[in-house]
Amino acid sequence: MTERILPVEAAIAPEQGERIFVASQWQLMWWRFRKHRLAMIGAVAIIIFYLAVIGADFISYSDPEVTEANFSQMPPQPVRLFDGGAFRPHVLGVKGARDPNTFKRVFQTDPNVKIPLRFFARGYKYEFLGIIPTDRHLIGVDEGRAEETIFLLGTDTLGRDLWSRLMAGTRVSLTIGLVSVALSLFLGVLFGGLSGLYGGAVDTVIQRLIEILRSIPTIPLWMGLAAGLPRNWTVLQVYFAITIIISLVGWTELARVVRGRFLALREEDFVMAAELSGCSQWRIIFRHLVPSFMSHIIAATTLALPVMIISETSLSFLGLGIRPPAISWGVLLQDAQSLQSVALSPWLLIPAIPVIAVILAFNFVGDGLRDAADPYGV
Amino acid sequence: MENEEQPILSVRNLKTFFFMDEGTVRAVEDASFDVEPGKTLGIVGESGCGKSVTVRSILRIVERPGRIVGGQILLYRNAAGDRPGHVDLTQLEANGPEMLAIRGDEIALVFQEPMTSLSPVHTIGNQLIEAILLHRQVSRREAREIAAELLHQVGIPRPAGRLEEYSFQLSGGLRQRAMIAIALSCDPRLLIADEPTTALDVTTQGQILDLLRSLQEERGMAIILITHDLGVIAEMADDVVVMYLGQTVEKGPVDDIFHAPKHPYTQSLLQSIPSIHSRPRVNLPTISGSVPHPYNRPSGCPFHPRCPEYIVGTCETRAPSLAPVGERQEASCFLYEDA
Amino acid sequence: MLAYLAQRFLLAILTVWAVSVLSFFIIQLPAGDYVDAYIALQRETGTLVSRQEAENLRTQYGLDQPVYVQYAKWVALILQGNFGMSMEWRRPVLEVIGDRLALTIVVSVVALLFTWAVALPIGIYSAVRQYSFGDYIFTFVGFFGLATPSFLLALVVLYLAFSLFGANIGGLFSSEFKLASWSLAKVWDLLKHLPVPALILALSATAQLIRVMRANLLDEVRKPYVVTARARGLPERRVILKYPVRVALNPFASTLGYLFPHIVSGSIIVSVVLSLPTMGPVLLRSLQSQDMFLAGTIVLLIGVMTVVGTFISDLVLLLIDPRIRLVGGR
């Protein structure tokens, strides 16, 4: 039954038929990926997220570390875009007070005090990309401090601005994912490659190891390891320790993919041809094998990233991962751990949105890549 | 007897299209043929010519997005009481009770891949007994006995024990025999064998073909045999239908087709068979070009781009239709239009 | 078949061993040894530990000997049912854990059953009605299920239940049953509290499983044996349910092996958010207070529990797949 048509042929109009025979593997992948609408949306979302990682300080307007006792647990304040019909973005002045009866903090906006927002305004000092010292921010105010005026997403119990903290958290959470996935990739390609290449006893041992790792519940294990990190370690040390802990378990799926491709490709004629023409083992691996399953590895890596991000977020949420004063999505969500705090300031749940969005985006892109990785398959 | 004249199945101008997002694939464009009772009809053609879709259309098991869009498939029966003499299968509901009663009971199917045609997680007996219970009013115990008897008839040794076995425990030849047993379970009047021997080695092929022939003699059932192997056709078929791109291009008795092929496609096909009379070290004639892309169906006669006798100005503009070219032979070609 | 069983059993034993090494490693992580911590603890309460007593403890745990001897002694003690003392609770570890292990199992198993009960029919529906409206809806919901970490879902559900209905959905028991001993009424109370946590725990696994089932089934329904079953005149519903669904169940059953650890793993963190009386909160507290015997034991018990679960899934696979039963191996 060969009545069904290969998807690539189907995807391309007949007059283009000739093109697919001369297209490179990457072109074919791109053509197929492009057709995957959700994957394209996901890709755009990921690009935006990583732009935010690069320009986290620029997009922030308040110093994420600065506490403002007078503006603690402040609900989000809207930005008014128009003033009397003209485009003049501004926020209203806010006064904090205590309710004399309940002692609860209440905030009152003053409709008469209009504080205009400026683009590329001056704010707290930072180093752009870690090298260029500047104090320009996307938005800010001319008079007074942004910390006391703008509250896009409200503040936490210490009066720190949630929007700016969210940006700082995005930087940590998304890079920690990248670093751990890179480590996992290394371990996965190493063990998967060994397993697929040598087979036999090596393969058996590595496969059993992977099975064992997969059948151990990861979170308790991570918790145990993370809790053992010395308390006096610096933020950077903890950051790398957490990366290593996360990637220790995360490599198994990548190893599985690499091994599977190795096993499948080892039997291919072009590998045999290379062997017969006297190519060395290393040349065969890096010139012939790796390029032909690169696309699969990229797809598997993309699907592994969200797992890493969830892991970091979960650990930090429990207080065992990234520790304050460092900021990550998990650290931010830790503030929302109890019902009391969420009931009092529900906006503390906002960091959940980027977590879900970025995981969705990575899953979409990963799915799209996986489908596209096999341009001749179904 | 008038039954001699009446076919048991008559396919007329069948069209089955697949409606894909990217366009419509005309898998069967214009297929017409008759199946005589007790005879074997061979359908031959290159892969992708619509043979399999044609028989799936007969059984009404074409999968979406495929659909029968035109033509008739007439199944003839002995008229009795108010029962009509024939029924048009294209008019029945694909999964309605009438069609279910015909499928497996009056018309049965043997498939090309014995490896995958049987469920990997059910025993042979389970699938065989299921087929028997579905169409016959017998108890489970009786069905079991019938099943063992069927396995015996198709030449499977130790039939009672085999009922408990799974398909992966049988060899390819035995699997195909088991498939045939399932197909025969309800004594069908028409057996459709879709490339029944393609996946088997040559010796087993011969055995399976012998089995089909002897079963046909015993039961007097008609067979539609689909294959791309002209040798099998020569050995087995009484009549032949040649298909190209979903169209019947020529049909007729096997001797006429082999000795006096009329359609250029049939002629090219026959020339491309190696024979012991071929001169050594001479290239076999091949058909020039390749089967067109399914979305790229040629206009007019679908064979014209590859045809050695292409009549410029006619073949690419109009589609020929089947016309008699001999006593019982018909071809769809402009070469014979005025003859 | 026996070879398969033996191989699986061996793997289970190996995994238990690996878990025990990891648990022991976790116990060893903090600076200082157990006896130092014990002495410090006793001093706090005003009891002085005699030098002799300290020495005895050190010998009992082999603290003066190489690490592998310590490990062997620890394993030996555990095999006798002695899991050591919890520093923080000042009670034997097993006493602290109490019902929590059983409750963890109950919550996880209910979540697993729920996963199956929901994913199976939806997966079948989505495959049979591929690209239908319902299929799109389930795919969409499935993606969200995959993308939402269960603890976040727990947080959101907790908040919504509180703000919309003023209900606190945390916990597994009503307050009057929290400390009560087991009775029918308490079991009934547990059953009433189970659905919400089980649902939250099950969501991501369900989403995964729907995708697995749908993909498997889509592969299977195109196979020739389905066409031949159809050609036999079997009604469509029976064709689908008897053949492709049955075949697709095998890989489905084997997902159980990693789904169970996944659910147990998730239950730890969800329990913390929903304050369930399971292992989760105790594990977190023990880790925060460096109560390592308790923490190590919990990791060990959870590990063993999932190994048992995985082994059971292997047995299920053996039961339903004749290819393994008769030929052995995979």
C-alpha cells in the first residue's frame, strides 16, 4: 500500500517537486517547520523571552533589590495611556496609609497627581550586557524615583517591584535551563554515543543505568542533594551546583535519542561505504553520523529545556534551589506558597504565567522540530 | 444457463478520489471490469495505479480522506422473492448492516502482508472463530470445530494446536494460509487476493497459488487477484484487467492479452518481462519516463507522455474510453477508435 | 518468560540498591556525623551523653570505619527495621513517618488510576476522530496540562477555591478526623478529600498519556490487520476496540513504569502546597532542618515504593503482551 504520499512531496506544490531533490537537509527541515503554525508562534515567543533575558535591566524600571516599606503589598497599578485625548502615558500618584480600625495597609490613588512616563528615562545604574555601564531604562519617570511611582505588577511584602523582579528572575530561570541542558546534552551524547557505538556490555550497563535513573522519583532526589549544599556558598556557586544537580538526571532522555539514532545509522550504507574507504572511527562519527542526526538532537534538546526550567522552579519554590537574595521564577513563587499570602495579594501568582508560557513555547517548538527533523519520514 | 452470462460483480466507471489539503488525488479515475462466477480475474499494473484502492472501494473500506465519487459496483445475486437480482455497493452505507453482512460473508479479502495482516496480540483461533461467529449461526464450540477444519483445508498441519498460537509464532507461508482460512470461513462467493504472494519467497508463493486454485475448484468461488507480477497472472487468471493511473486501459481473456495486447501500455509491460528466449547481454526494453506525480496527472490519455505511439493533438486533449478491440477484448486507446 | 521476569526482578533489586546508596549519600551530606548531632541534641534537652554511650553509638553505626562499612552497617540496621532517630522530632524515624507512607501511596495510586481512566477514552476518541473539534480541544487542554507544573496548578486551584467558594481545599482530612484513629468514618472523610489532590497530581501525567495513546493508536489503525478485521465484516466500533486499542495498550502499560515515579515525585511538592499529611512536607522540613536520617529514609522509602510500582507494571505487561510471554525479552 503506497497510496499515501510522502509528506514532503505533499507539502510542496508539484511544480516545486524538483526543488526537494536538491534542497539541503536544513532547508527541508525549515520548510516543514514553517508549516507548523504553533511551533512558529512558540519560536517567536522564545525569541521574545530571550530578548528579555538580554535586556532584563533595560526593561525593568526599579531596582529589583530595593525595598520600599511604604509601598509593600501594593496591588498592580495601571498605566493610563491617554490624557485628555492625547497620547500621554502616565500613572496616578499613590499614597499608602493604614486603616485605623483594621491596621491593614490601604492605598489611595490621587486622580489629580499625574506623573508622566518617559521612554529611555534615567533610573538605577546597571551594566548593559554586563559591560556597558548605563542608567537608561525603557520607561521611567523624570521627577522622583521609579521605585515610588510605577507599579506595573504591584509589589511584594517588602515593597519590591514585581515587574522588575520578574525580569531579573527570567534571566536566572531561563539561563539556568540553558546551562543545565548543555550539561545534559554533553552527558547524553557521551553516554548515548558510547552505548550506540560499542553496543554489547557497554550498552547493557548504560541502558540499565538509564532505566534505574528513570525509575527513581526525581524531586525527592534533587531535594536531598540540593539541601546538602553548604549554606555559606555564594549565589554563583549555588547556581552552578543546582545546574549540575538538575542535569544529572536530565540527560537520560537525550542519551536514549542519541543511542537510537546511532543504532539506526550504524546499519546505513553510507556508513559502511565510509568504513570501506578507510575513514577513521572519529571521522565517521563526526563527519558522517553526527551531522545526520543533529536535527534529532536539537529537537530532543528543545524538549528537554522545559523540564529543566520546571525543575529549577520547583526546587527554588521549595527553598532548596536558588536562594534569596538571588531571584528566579521559583524564588518569586515562593512568596505565593501559602494560602494566606495569595489570598492577600493574588498578584504574587503572576510569575506563574511566564513559567507556563515558556514551557508551552518550548514544547510547541520541540514538537515542530521533531516532526521536521525527519524530512523523509512520515 | 443464463448465469454463465451474468457476472457476479461488475465495476463500472468507478472513481475514488482522495481529498487532501494539498489537492485531490484521483487514485481510481475510471475503472471498469466484470468478475465471472468461478473464474479468476487478474488486475495488473504498476504500484500506485489504483489496484488496491479499487478493491478497497469494492469492500467499502476506503479510508478517509478517500471517497467513492462516481460509478457503480454491482454485486449480482440470485433473485429470490422480493430480493433484487443485484445491489449497487456504492449506494450502501459503508458501515451499515447490509455492507457488514456482505463483507467477509459474500466477499472476502486476503491481504498482501501476512506479517501484519493478523493481530499481534490475538490468537489465530480468536480471529478465525470471530469471523465464523459473525456470519454463521453456530455455537462457539461448533465454530471452533469449523475453524480447525478450515486450517486443515488450507494445509496447516496440527490445526487444533495452531488455533492457540499467535501470528508471530507462524512462518510467513503459514500466516498467509491462516489468512486464507479466515477469508474462507464463510464460504464467500468472491475472494479478493491483494498481492497475496508478494511478501513470500518463491517456493511458498507457488504453494499459496496452488492452494488458491484448488480451493477455487472445490468451492467454485470467483477470485480477484491483484498483482504486479505478470507471471502470476499468466498462471492463475482467466481474465485480465490492466490498470494505469487509476484507469482500466485494457481488459480481456488472458490469452488475448498476452498474445495480442492492443494498448501500448500493455505491450510495453509485456516486453519488459525477461524470458528464457531473451537474447543475452541485450538490455530489456523498459517503459520510458516514470509514473507521474499523483498531483500532476497528465491531461487527456494519462499514458500519453510515456507512450511510444503518442498521436500529437489527440492524446493530450481528449480522454479515450474503453472500446471493443477483439471478440471479448477491450482497450482504451485512440489507435483503435476508428477500427 | 522466566528470563524476562528474572531480568526485571534483577533490575528492580539493582534500582533499590542504587536508591539506597543515594539515600545514604544524602544522609552523609551535612558536616559532622550523626553522633555529634545526637550529642548536641541531647545536650539541648539537658541530657548528657556519656563518653561510653557515644562510643557505643559510633560502633553501632561504624562511624570510626571506612564509608563502605558504614553503609553496610546502615543497611544491616535497616533490614532489622531500625531506621535511626529523627533529630528534630526526637522519635524513631518510622514513628514520625507513621501513616504518611500509606497515604502517599493512596494519593499516588488514586492519581494513577484517574490518569488511566481519563487518558484512555480521550486518547481513543482523539485518534479515532482525528482533527475533529473535540480532538483540538483535548490537544489544547493537553498542552496546558503538560506545561503547567503541578505545584503551580495546586496554588492556582487553592487560590480559586478560596476566593470563589471560601473553601480551604488543603489537607486530606477534616479537622475532627486529623488526629482520630482509623475508622470507617475517617476513611470516608479521606475519600471525600482525595479527588482534588489526585486530580491536580494526575493532570500532567494524563496529558502525556493522552498524547501517547493517540499517537500509538493513530499508528495502529493504519495497520493491515485492522483493514482485514474490517474486511471480515466486523462492526467499526468492535474493530477499533478489539484490535488497535488492544495493541496500543501495550506501550501504554509500559508507560506506567515511569509514570508512577513521576506522579510520586510530583506528589511531594503538591503535598507541600496543599499541606497533605503525606511524605512531602515531612521530607521538606527534615531537609530544611538537616534531619538527615529522616530525609534519607524518606528518599529510600519513596524510591523502593516506585521500584515496586515499576515491577508491578512489568508484570502487567507480561500478562497482556503475548510477545513477551511467549518469546521473552522485548
